[in-house]
Amino acid sequence: MGLESLYCAWLDRVPFCSSLKRIHYGNEPTRSGPLPVMDPREFFSNFLQHGTGGTCFPTAEAFYALCRSCDFPVRRSIGSMVDFPEIPGPNHGTVVADFEGSTYLVDPFWGSRKALSLNDVPQSVGPEHLALSTAKGGEEETLDVLWRFHTARNEMRFAFSPNHSFHTDSVGFSLFRERYEASSGPNSVFNACLYISRHVKNDVHTIFRGTYYVLRDDNTIESESVEDRNSLLTGVFGLSEQLALQIPPDINA
């Protein structure tokens, strides 16, 4: 199996979701204690038992561990969501691969279904991919990735600085864990409301802030209010009924 095939297989099976963070926090957004599933063993145990995934740092760490177990030469990398300056940065964990003389971005949150080559910057990819383009940006020569949110077609920019770039080997598990813990309390919308997204064939299905979205492969979006959340979580997103019932309602929904 090639790197891109493994990447697509992950997107088709493992949801990006805040379900375990919502269970952790419940209705207490200031609750302390280690955040869940940062350890890949815990991540995969929960996935196999309940179908859960995680948010960016534990998801990237688990995907990194899977790629390494398959002997792909991957590295962790971190950056910042430029359009969310209120969130302490670096605030996004991802995975890159040095493969057959090229460097590729394989991000399990963006879910572009295509390993994005970072050798030729700037570049653009087709509208069928969620990651639109890469470019050098700003005085610090950041590497920018333009990305389209699953629940809307507005574009967001992620920046990776020289200190935490795709081309450094300094990003280890401890830094991933540190930045994940920095997303505690009020520092992430995922702590207060359920976000879950999964690829189903050529579409991307998402629940966010009480709305169910389907991003079709023709780049259109359908949306409706969530009426029976548990049925969606078990039937579309693959969560166990036991786990789905534990997820509390959104705070201030």
C-alpha cells in the first residue's frame, strides 16, 4: 500500500472528532486533567472499540505512528491557524513525509485525499481537493496552506514558521502533547461543542454546532438541523451507541 492509499484509507475509516473531549469536559469547560487519546495506543483502542478519532494533535500523532509502523519516513510538524489568532499558537499538528525524493503533506484533518507535494511552492491543486494551495508568505517566509472548511467553502490559511516548519526534525511527541494541552478550557471550540467529520465515499459528512453538513464531490454543501444526533453518530459516523450516548449536548448551543 502506498502512502496516499494509506492516507485515503484513514480518511475513510477514522473520523476527526471532538467526541472524547466533549465527554472529558461535559458541562465544565474549565475541568482540568490530561486531555484524552494523546497516546496512540489509547487512540487506537478507542477507535477499535467505539469508532472514535480525535482532534488535530492526537489524530496526527496516531496517523504518524501508523505511518511509521508501515515504514513510511514521516515527521510531525506544527503550525498555526492564521484566521484564529485568539487560539494560542502553534495550534495545529500535522504529518509530513519525505518520500522518494519529495516532501508531502498528509494532514488527517484537512482530508484532501491527495498527498500535497511541498517541493514546488507556490502551487495549486484542483477543486476536488480540500487543500487549495501552498505559498511562501510574510516576512518570516512561512509556508502557507490555503484550506477550505468542511462546513463552508470559505478559505482559511494555515502558516508554518521556520521554527516549526515542515523541514525541521525538532517536533517531537512532547511538543505535540504540550500544544494539545494548550487547547484546554476556553482555548478551543471543540471543548464546548461536538465536531465530527468523516469521508463517506466521495462526500465529507460533518456535525458542527448542531447542524449536519454534507460536502458533495461537486463542491456543493447540503445542511440541515440535527434532529436525531445519536442515529447520525452511529449510522453515518460509525460511533458505538454506548459512546454516542455519553456525548453531552453542546455548551451554549
